Amino acid sequence: LPCNGTVNGQPYNFFTQCSEVELYAWMDLAESYVQNTLKRDISLIKQRIAVLPTEMMASCKWAGMGSIGCSGTRCYSWINGAAATELSAYMHEMGHNMGLQHSGRAGYMSEYADKSCTMGSGRTCFNAPNLWRLKWASPLPGGDLNGTTLEVGQWKKFTIPNQSTAPQSFVRINPSWTLITGKESLSTDPLPADRELAPVYFISFRYRHYVFESFSTESNNRVHVYSFQGTQVSFRHLVPLNSDL
């Protein structure tokens, strides 16, 4: 591919720049090569991943980049060549394509601080809130709780399996009795436009289970409590992934 030139009226330079112009130039040029030179029909492939040359690390100082959401005709991920063998980088960016955002941890500044999720800094599967958002997993039977199903003074008992071993694997608690800036939280999704969302809590059990659940000692064999303030609706923009993953 030519290292500088113009694509769709936009000048690019792979030698010195790594802006959105260069990223989309990589993708456009690669797609053109595959279709016109290799004669491959890729028109039905919606999610597309480009692995950049290792030399791009000098100007592209991240491990990967991905568009959040894939509601249009295309969504893209770019993997820096220096991270080409790091499978968690691919999973992280593909997670962005599926609408997921970064996973942090209470009390930590980094938005990647969650070591129990590949959307944070973990070499693991997605955490319970992200699995719920993707509709890949659901709460345990009777474990989707709110102000109606979790009554005051009434105990609930659950046996929580390892998250990666069952499609129903966590407890979800929507505190619909709480107030957020004076507005009442709701137990229904999607949320009406005039209401604000209270954090919903997810409780799951995680332990090291190679090769997909490569937990650090700190996060291994523990009950994890997560909070998530959002719905299962996705949107789209570009987000960088730190190069330390």
C-alpha cells in the first residue's frame, strides 16, 4: 500500500501521522486491494479488523482502536502490529464494536482498572454487566431483582456458579427504590427521557479457568460486585485502547 497519498479527497501520511484520516485510509486501501487485486467479495462482511505494520507504533501509540457500536453498514477495529499476538487486544476492540465501553474500578483513576474484564485490563472474558448488555448471559432464576422482587427484610438465597460455566450466572439488583438527583429510578428498560438512571448492581463469581479466564491472583476465586449505569442500547464513536495492554 502507498505510504502517503489521498483517499476520498483526504491527504494521508503513514510515515508521520496516525489520525482518523490515516486509520480510514488503511482500511479503505486494504479493502480496495482485497476486492480489486485479490478479487475477493467482502461486501457482506460488516465487522472489519485491520492489523497495522509494527513500524506504525512510532506514530500510533496505542494497542488498538475501535468504533463503538455496529448499527450501520460497517464497523472497524485497528490493531497495532506491536500487539498483533495479544488476543485480549482483539477482544477489547471487538467489544467496542459490539457497543461496550471501558471497564474501571471504584477508587481507581484509570478507566481500564477492572482486572476481571477484557474491557478493562484483564485477560479474561467480559464481566457480568457487559455480558448482560450483550445479552450473552442473564441473571439466575429469580435473580433479576428490583424494589418489587427484593422486599425490605426478606432474605434471598442464591448459589452462584462460575460465570463462565452457565448462561444464567449472576444476580442483578436494580435499586428502583433509590433517588438520583431527586428523580426516581425505574426498574424498566429503556429509561424514559425525563428520568435519570440509578446504578444497577451485578454479583458474580469468577475463578481462573484457562485459557479464557486468566485471572491475576488478586481477582481469582472471588465474588465480584459490579455497578453499571446504562442500558442495552449501543452507540458509535472512536475510542483508543492504552498501549500497556
